[in-house]
Amino acid sequence: MAKRVAFTQLTSCWGCDQSLVDLHLGLLDVIPELEIVYWPAVVDYKLKDLENLPDQSIEFGFVEGSCRTKEDEHLLKVMREKSQTLIAWGSCSCYGGVQGLGNQWSIDELMERKFKTADTVTNGRIPEENMPGFTDHIKANTEIVPFELRIPGCPPTPENTLEGLTALLQGEEYELPNKTVCDECPKEREHKTITEFHRTHEGKIDPDRCLLDQGYLCLGFATISLCGAQCPKVNTPCKGCFGPPPGVIDHGAKIISALGSVVDMDAEELREYFPDTIGSFYFTDYASSYLSKITSRKKKEETT
Amino acid sequence: MTDERTIRIEPVTRLEGHGELTIKLGKGGKVKDVQFNISSTRFFEKFLEGRLAEEVPRIAERICGICPVPHLLASVKAVEAAWDVNPPKPAEKVRRLFLNAKQLSSHGLHFFALAAPDFLAGPFADPSQRNVVNIIKSLPDVGKLALQIMEYGQDLVCAIGGKSIHPVTATPGGMLNPFSEEHRDNFLERMEDLKEWTTDTVKLAKKVVDDYWDVIENFAVVPTYYLGMHYRGNYEIYDGRLRVMNPEGEIVENFPAKRYRKYYGEHVPNHSYATHIYYKPAGYPEGVWRANSLARINVADKMPTPLAQEALEEFREKLGRPTHATFAYHWARVIEMIQAVEEMEKLLQDPDIVSTDVKLSDVEPKKGNGVGVVEAPRGTLLHHYWTDERGIVTKTNLVVATNNNIGGIEKSLMKAAKQVFENKEHENLNLPDPMIK
């Protein structure tokens, strides 16, 4: 019998949805197994339809995106009530996503910039009528409600989602791998000590050699291997968008400490190479870092 | 007793993004207000500040998972403009191929998954019937057609960008990875199939257009301004000047993107987190413009490829220039699909497409500011960045594709609401039998 599933989008780019659609003809095998009870991107059910479902009546609830608005928080809580198995789907859901970078500022500063001081704005104000209001800062969804499963990725590859979904449909365990992107990267690694870093636009990359060995900040060594090393394979440094391997809580802290053992430079020198520590080391998971929590607490204290 | 009421549709479905609809009805069913409430935003404008400019494209493309390629390219072009960098010619060709591949897959997704369910299952079908999943089940041939077209586009995006969603290879100064001969051969080989699927899509679209002619001609027809890119009058999506057409069909502006602030106004409504972009000299709301496929088709004098030009002529013969019919967006999208396929074939046959000379090695950051514009599937997309001497972004302004349309969407929703609630015109519409029973 088909399983009752729901796909919901909190604030996000909808890339996780597109990734599911990217199964293409593979969808023909999956779709008959699913009874879709909610999926606004595709099916015309309304929020009320979801709210009116009996508790625990969704077998698999997929949650994409993070809580930027109070409406997102409501939807997340409804999904928790209605779902037997709740799945944090994608890096926004698991770690807060790129919008977590906004936690460097207060929500007032963010709103001010967008709605009042942007160069082209002609009548600045904060929209309020029929608007849900924003959350103070971004958190990982897993810090707001409990989840049974996580499938990280920005977005997860179609294969990641299919693997997770197939495991669920067959009642099997789905476990995240304890490997890193480097384990899947075909480039030759010499484990050289790094004496200088280059920015990605600088010089020309040797396609056969490890990017980190060449002095490009490739975060494959500290990032979970779920993507198949797709970026380094096309000569582009890994930015860590799938987050850390299991067991690592603070991705950026892990990256910085691991870098310490491969570079031959003092802390000041390293700092000069990376003037934007947060953007460089916490791409999609700043919101779930210790640093973000400390900053958010300080911002809150300042305003109260 | 009063018959005043407010209708809330939450959420608006088959939409990328978060939106609700509020319709306020007064006495006697008079439509007092229609609001398209876009209920979320992420504040990229602010959190791109302080980042290394060459890394910004990889963050900024996360604005949209359906159309990351145009964001990546507009963002990279903005950094290149700020730093006075011109990538090698072959890199530009690869980027054009990249953008057309995305245009194809996005239009396939839009036509089949977002729009077609209303036509194939009929607008009054049960919600559980009106979706692409049901098309796949009930009309497997159409479903397969849709999936194959999307697959070709997404595979090609992945072959160029390393990932089909949030691809990575475009960087200030060119492309980090050349397009390989193996990929070129593979996509050329599959081109015959793609052309056949496109022809089948055109046939299906023609049937839909014929069946729903009454709706196209009469429903939600609203005059607005239009914004779109062109190159010497030709339809263009990667690099050109911008045109503004007034509701009467006259081209009233023709400017390079870097001068956009003279023409672009951004109105902040009280009921939406998405701002309404408009033609500043005309003021708001008079200057509300629309972008996207219909606008591009309206502002272009001609299409640069033969089959697309033929399709444009047929479109103009039936609907004129400009056409303000909101439902004509679907037809315009099909013309653009033909154009994308023709341009992709031409580019795949160009020897430069597999050149390894696709990246400069001497790009230097500098203090400056730059505007990057491309046509995204949903309309003209603009990124504007300011950088300091080290190449760190100090300020940004983003005018994303869809925002160009929100004012126009509201206008057409108001018109449609009046037609539905006040004049009951939908009762007289001549609707065909749905293809999905």
C-alpha cells in the first residue's frame, strides 16, 4: 500500500524540491509508492487540509527550509504533530542554511537594509498587513522540534533523497556515512604543508592535484561525504554545504582546528587570509554553531 | 446583514516561494482589495556584506533552487563588472549554453508541473487531481515528455556546473572547469530526441492554446509596462541592453544595465515581503511593469533563431504586439523553449564550446561597483555589488526576477477577481473537456 507522505517548505530556495524532481524518469518508480497528502509546490492542498489531518497520520513528513517567519514555526509544529517520522530534509532544515549567515545581525538590521535603505526603494517601511512577522534569529529545525531522521545537503542529491526515501519505504535504517568528501575525491593528495592560500579566482587550478594541496580552501576534509565530491571534481573547492560528518557539532570550529595541523603559518597570518571567517567556514551551518548562539544572545541582550 | 467578507487562500499552491492571497469583498460582491501576500524573505541584501566577492556567487545563487544558474551568472557578472574583468570569449559561450539549458529545464518544469495541470485536468478539477503527479499517472506520454525535457536541461546544467542545483564553476574571470568533448558529444547525440520532444510540446501547447482561446483572450488581460533584454532588437538572455515598453507598445527606454537606478523603482507594499518593481519615471502604481517570457517576447523585435522566429510571427499574428493577455505567458514560454533548443544546438556545434581557454589567471580584486544582469526564466535579474580594495563586498542591491512581476500579478489578480466575483464572467467562459478524466 502507498505510504502517506507530506513535503513542506519553510523559508528556503526550493532546491530540495527541485532535487526530488531531478529524479526524472526515476519518479515513475517512486510516485506509485507515495500517497501525497500535502505538497504545496505541486499539489493544491491548503494549510487547513494539513491542519485537519489526524495527529500522526502522515507516515513520512519531509521538512525543507528553516524558520525565518512565525508562520514557518507554526508549520513546523503542525508537521511534527501530524507525522510519525519527521525528516529534516536539506541543510536549511538540518543546520539553518545560508540564511543563517544573517544571524550576524539583528532582525531589525536585516529588515532595515532590505525594506528601507536598499538603493532602489522609494517608500521604505516594514510590511505588516497580513504578514506573519519574523523570527529573531535562525535556528536549525532540529533545535526546535525533535526529528527522527536527517538528510543534509544544499540540496541533497536526487540519489541522497531516493536512498533515504527507499530506506523508509522498506522499513530499513538510514544512517549518515562517517566519511568525508576527500574519501570520494579523485584528485591526487600529497598531504603537503600549506604555506600560502589562494582565492578561487586566482591563478589556474591543476585539475589532477588536490585543491587544498594547491592552496585553495577546499573543505572536503571536514565535510560529510554524501555528494560524491561533486565540486572538487569540477575544479571547484568544496564549501562544506552538506555540513560536517556525524559527531561534529560545530563545523567551522572543526575546520579551523583541522587547518591548524596542515598549515605552516601562525594564527595571525591565517586570519589575514580569511577576513570573513564566518562566510568562509560556516557556509550553510552558521545558525547551528556555538558562535552564532553567542552572537544571537548578545544581540538579544543589547535590544532588551 | 452584510455580505462583506475576506477570502484567504493559504498557501497559493504550485508556486515557487511562499505566498498567500487575500481578496476583500464589499457589499454586493464588489472587489475592494486583492493582495498577493509574499510571506517570507531571507535578507541576502544584508548577509552578503563582508563576504569575499568571488565567493558571493555561490551564496547568492541560493536565492533560488529552481533558477540558480541565472543568479550565479548575474552575480559573477556583477563581480566582474566591479573589478573590470572580461572573461575569455569561449567562457562566455559556455555560460550562454549553461543559461539556455536552465531556461529549457525551468520552462519545462513551469509548463508541465505548474501550469499544465489547470489545462489538462481543467481548472475546476478536484485539488487532488490538478497536479503533475496525476499527469504522470493519467497521461503517461505527456508525463514522460515533461520528465525527459527537464532531464536534458538539468543534465546539461550539471555537466557544465558540476551540480544541477546550485552549480559552482562560474567564477570572476571565467569558468573553473572547461566543458568536455565527451559531454559535448553526448548532448549533441541526444539533441535529435530533444528536438522531437520540443516539437511534441509545441503540438500539445497549440492544442491547449486553441482549446483555451477564450480564456487567453478574455481573462486577466491587463495593460502594464514591460521590461526585457535585447541585443540590437533581437531577443537576448545573457548580455544586452534593457528595454522598457509602455502599455501602448512603444519602447520608451533603452539603456545599459549599469544605469538601472534611473529607471527602476522598488515599492514596498504593506502587505508583502516581496517589493514591487516599477518604471520609476511613471511612478507607482502607474509604472508597474512585468518581466518574464511575455515581456521578453513583447520587447524583442525578432527572435535570433529561425523556428523561434516562425513561432513569434504566429503569436503576433494572433495576439498582436504588445499583448497584455496574462495567459499568453504560457505561449511565450513555449516560443522561448524553441529558441533555447535552437541556440543550444548552435553552441554545442561551435568548436569554442570545448576550448580549455575558459579562465583568466590574472584577476585582481579592486574597489568599485558593478551591475550584473541576465534574463532568468521569471524575468530580468539584477545583482549590484560594491567591493573594497581587497575585493570584499561592502554593499549590495538585488532586484530579483520575480519582483518585477509582483505588481503586475496583483493587477491581473484584481482584474480576474472582478471578472469572477462581480461580473461572473467565468460562468460564460467556453471551457473544453479536460484531457484528464
